[in-house]
Amino acid sequence: MRSDLVVRGGLVADGTGAPLRRADVLVRGDRIVLVGEVPDTDVPEVDAAGALVAPGFINVLSQAYESLQRDPRGLSDLYQGVTTEVFGEGYSLGPVEGRMRAIAKDYAERTHVRHEWPRINDFLNHMADAGVGPNVASFVGADNLRMAFAGQQDRPLTPDELAAARRLLDEELADGALGLGSALIYAPGMYASTEELTAFAEVLAEHDALYISHIRNESDSLLESLDELIGIAERSGARAEVYHLKAAGRDNWPLMASAIQRIEEARAGGLAVTANVYPYEAGATGLDACVPPRFHDGGPDALRGKLAHEDFRETVKEAIRAPGADWDNCYKSAGGADGILLLGGNTSEWNGMTLAQVATRRGDADPLDTLLDIVVADSQMIIALFEMTEENVRLALRSPWVSVCSDAEAWTASPPYTDAPTHPRAYGSFARVLGPYVRDGVLRIEDAVRRMTSLPARTLRLTDRGVIREGAFADLAIFEPDRVRDLATYSHPHQYADGMRHVIINGVVAFRGGKPTDELGGRALRRGTRPTTSGFRAR
């Protein structure tokens, strides 16, 4: 699969943000050995004339841990030049211990793919050994550390449990996990206190690993939630990153500038704080995320059971209607039922309709009744929330410390995969930045490439990735900058992006002439700079 090859005649964007330059790239095995003029040889060539040659793109927030088990090629990302998928937003496929074993088994039964690995490396090695298209890497899910001891209960970890969870995290970091990922608007991640997260971050600091978080609130308490993340970094000494930075809800759109200023001030004060974004005005999540956190105690089955009782339902509805900043009210942030688009779940009856349209079709006077009925009937319902603004997406992208993610699966645009509900970001996030955002002048092409390559590689401590230079791994994306564009829409999301010519992963040509080769060159990646032994000691 791996042999010498020359990427001939392209314009190189080396990933550092340096000016473009005309150069050939000689690959030997899985490494780049020369960037410059390569004489004519008998080595196979990849034609890059009229194209831009960039390092392969790193998807900082991927949800492809299930879809890659079904089709390991990761085509929706491969068509955009993504060569590395990073998992672990709150939940990871390892470590799975204690009370989490039963929870992971339940997830597997619902999704029909495996979820239970004792350690993250067990999962990553399984993918690499079985054959996977992109490189794969993962954070430790903060949910995993809680669920091993507290399951899905809303309670603090005991001192002994916290000490054991810290030891588990330490072991995973010593084995190369990227850091710790939290998701603080979802159960059970939302049950973790700032003190608990800081205790974990202290372990991260010992390994130079990253704390990355879907912060506790992206709407009315955006700034306070950012302060929590920055405070964790300050007290622990760990580096920190914000997942998909946004200001959700029309009333909160003006907060985006203040949020960016908060991070700038933290960085100016010596803290290593960064962020990533997906370039869309709508987010996506499960419909049950519209139910306030305190009602999720005990897990999704317990919630659905309690919703059968009228008094409980009325309490939930009142909590959704009530103003207040004690939870991230995505129903309110979307402007109500008109801003919630049903992408699909176990049934397709309401797919492509807004919650308001479904309520009208059903004759419901209150769309919250519609919402709760669907939560009970279809635990897998995925929605798009139109809660952001294009102006703020551009504002974030202009910040030099912001990288790019999809926050989505890596799908195949053919049956049966096209039956799955998804957001267009699964097929378009990277092409959208390279195409419209570059052509509209939001970013220079050199900087757009840097945001997807050397910036995340350095933040994640992925050694010899994200750059085109001698000695670096041969992960390359060759595309036509005037042609690259996203084609996926909310009504027709399963459409591949256009403009990618070739993709090379660890020296393997995975995409040639605009089509996948079905060659699988991906590897399991670990954090590159870590001590052989940790100075961490459990408290």
C-alpha cells in the first residue's frame, strides 16, 4: 500500500501560515522526505498542477466513532481532505469500568455497534488493526470517569471515587490519550462540579494534556461558563479549549465579542486557551436536550418513564418556559418551536419539519406537548437548532487561535447510511471554510489551512502532523481552491463536498482524481509529548 510517490507541480500551503510556494513533495513510505524540486524519476506521481497541496486536515471534534465502525473509509470527511478524526466530547469508547459497563452495553444495543472497551487504546488499536481510513485519536470522556462510579446519578463523587477516577485518568494519559473532554450541558456530564473538573485538570497538567469542554452554557450564561473553563485552567495549570465556540440565542448574539475578548485576555495573561468552531448558524443535538438537566437524573429511560405522569410533565414544561440562566435552554435559544428542525430518529414521520409544523399537524395547542411526546416515543430524535448568527461565525474564524471541527459523524452518501439523520456540517465544515469563507475574504487560504492543520496538531500534541516539511508524516490534501465548496443542505445533507482532487494518509493514496480508492491508511494516534512516568499522586 505504501510506496514512494511524488506530488508533482502543486502550490504548497505548508500548514504554518507561510506564503504559498511552488514545490513538489516527495513521499517515501509514510513520511515526507523532500519539499522542493524533484527531478523526473520512475516513482509514481500524483498530479497537483493547478491545485493547492496542504497537510491533511484534523477534525478536532468528530463524532465518527460509530460510523467508522460501519464504514471505515469516513467518506464525508475524506471528500473534504480530513485525515485525522478526534473523539471524546464528554463520552469516549474507553475507559469502560464499573457501573459504566451496563450503560455502554445499552448504548451498543441501541446503536448496533460496540461501545465497551476497557481502555481508549483498546478501541483505537481495534480500529487501526481492522483497517480505518483516517487516523484516529481520542480524549478521555469526563462522563466515563463519572459513570464508572456514579452511573447516571446526579450526585458528587465521593473522595475515594474521585481519587480512583483521577488514577484512571492518569493511566489513560500515560498511554497517550489527548486529554479530558467534558460536555457540561448533557447528563451525566452536567453533574460534575467545577471542583471535580479542576481535580481532573490537575492530572492533565502533569502530562501537558488538554482540557477541552462543551462549556456549561452557551447562551444566557456564556461568559460565566467561559470563566469556569478559564478558572479551571488557571487553578490547575492545564491547557484548555472550548468546543464549538458560539453565542446561542438572539438576545445573546452580542456576547460573542465579549467571549472572544475573555479568551484573548486569558491568553495575554499567560494561559493556553483556544477554541474551535463549525461554520454554521444551526447546531444539532438530541431533542431531549431541550429538557432541563435536573430532570435527567437516572438516565434517559428514567426520564421517559417520569414523563408519563401529568404532574411531572407540567413541571418540565414550566421549567422550559421559565426565564433564567441556571441551564442552557436550547428551546429558548432557538426562538421556540419554529427554530427547531427535526432531522430524524427511529421514525421518519416528522423528518424535515419544524417542531412548530409538527405541533400544527398533530393539533397540539402547546408545542411543548409535542416536544415531550416525541422525547418519549423516539429517544434517538436528532434536531437542528437555529440559534446562532453568520456574523458571529465569521467573528470567531477571524480569531487566530480558533480551529475547525464538524461535531458530526463521517458518513457514506449511499443507502443505508443516507437514511440516518445528520446535519450538513458532517459533509461540509472544512470545504465551507476553504471555499466560501476564503473566497469571501474572511480568511486567507494560508491561514484557513493553518486552522485545520498545524494549529490543532500543536494543541493536541500530535507530533509530525499538520505540516508539510521533511520528516513529517505524509498526510496530504490536494484540492482546487477555486472549485472547493460544500453542497450539503439541511433538507439534503447527504451530499459530498466538491473540489478535493487527492488525499494521502500516511503515504497511502486514499482519494485519487476526485474519488475514493478504498485504501485504508489510518493509524491510532497518541499524544506525542508526554513523560514516561507521571508526577501525579492521587489525593
